[in-house]
Amino acid sequence: MKLSIAVAGKGGTGKTTLSALFVRALKEMKVHPVLAVDADPNSNLADALGVEAGKPLAEIREEGSSPEGSPASGVGRARAIEDEIQRAITEAEGFDLITMGRPEGPRCYCYVNNLLRKSLDDLSKNYAAVVVDNEAGLEHLSRRTTNDVDFLITVMNPALPAIRAARRVVSLCRELPINIGRQALLVNRAGRPETEELIARELAGIDVERLPDVPEDDHVEQAGAVGQDVFSLSGDSPAVLTVKGLVERFCAAVSAGPGS
């Protein structure tokens, strides 16, 4: 089985915490190794996972696109990029982490982006699962610097700006140059009945699967407030249990094959 999950949504909806919870669930379910990819320029996934981030690939991209000191085009340059990516991997028990870093600057990155894409594609083949924490604009996916994904999950909380941002992400996904197995919406920090009408109204007419809500969880909020990672959470935390159920669902769907 090979599973790939991409998480998107407006900043502040908890998508980075959810991405980390997906990694935790996969690890506990013995789906390993897992590659976690932090594709949000804010780069908070390492903190959520309790590890130190390695060298951002953005720095490798900048160095590779600079005419000063970079290897010539061809095999030597490709090998240099691959070596840099290998050194940038943060290794942890049951999972590894790659940090993408800031957006592109004014240079031309076509050649080095192609090298990055090939290296990441080759790297991901070594993992049983890949979890990508994306930025709101989906630049990482729109530039095709990753493999196709099995599940693209757009996260929102029960607030109008986040719900409308989720609608925009759904529209944007139709233009992405990658194949998406299944696209789904996920409400995070749910639990207030008065917001369900708002969610239903704003999502009316969107033909996208809605996953079970992740409940508002004081344990998660408290852990985040004091800088604790997702592995510090109790196994019976409502959010942990819900995300584990989602991952079990994803794994079963991938094992069953297309159309399941």
C-alpha cells in the first residue's frame, strides 16, 4: 500500500496540527516509514511533530539557481541537488520530515525546480505514506513539485472566512496539474450546533465529499499553547481518535483500489 495525503486550507484552521496528527496516526498504525512535507512557508510542521527542521529546500533552490558557485547543468548539478536534499531530511522514529521553505524569488527556477521535482518523486518512492502540509495558495502543488495525491483534504473551521477560503481552494484544485484521487472537505474544531447551518449554506452546491468533523479539543489547544507536539496528546483525545479513524478510512480505500 502507498498512501499520499495533501492538506490545504486557510491559515489558522489547524491544518498543520491535523497534518501532524495524520503522521502520528500512520506511525501508530505501523504504516511506515512516513514522509512529512512542510510546504507552508510558515514552516510550523516540525514544531507540531516535535523535531528540528532541516535545511529548507528553498535554500537549495536558491543556491541551485544562482550562477555563482553552482554546479554546471547536467549530471553534476542533478547529483548536487540530490545530495543536498538527502542532507536536508530530518530523520525521526517512524517518519522523516522535509521542509520546503519560502516562495520563489525573482530568478528563473525552471531547471532547478525540475531537478527538485525529480528528486522528491524519487525520494517519496521510499515511503509507505506521504503527508503534505500545504500553504493556502497551493503553490507547492500548482508548481507540480510533488507526486499525484490520493487524498486532497481542505480544512476549515466553523467561521465564514475559513469556509469561503475552502470553497476557493476547491475551485483551485480543479486547475492543478496533478492527479487527485479524492478531494474532501474537513471541518476542524467543530462542535457548536449553531454553526452547522452556516457551514451547510456556504457549502451548498459544492460536489465534494465532506469527511467526519474533527471536534473542538481542549487537549489540542492546551498542547499548542505551551509548545507541546502532537505525540504528547493522550491516545483518547477526541481529535486524536477522530484523525485515527480518518486515516484508517484512507488506508482501507487505498488498499481496496480505485473507485472504493
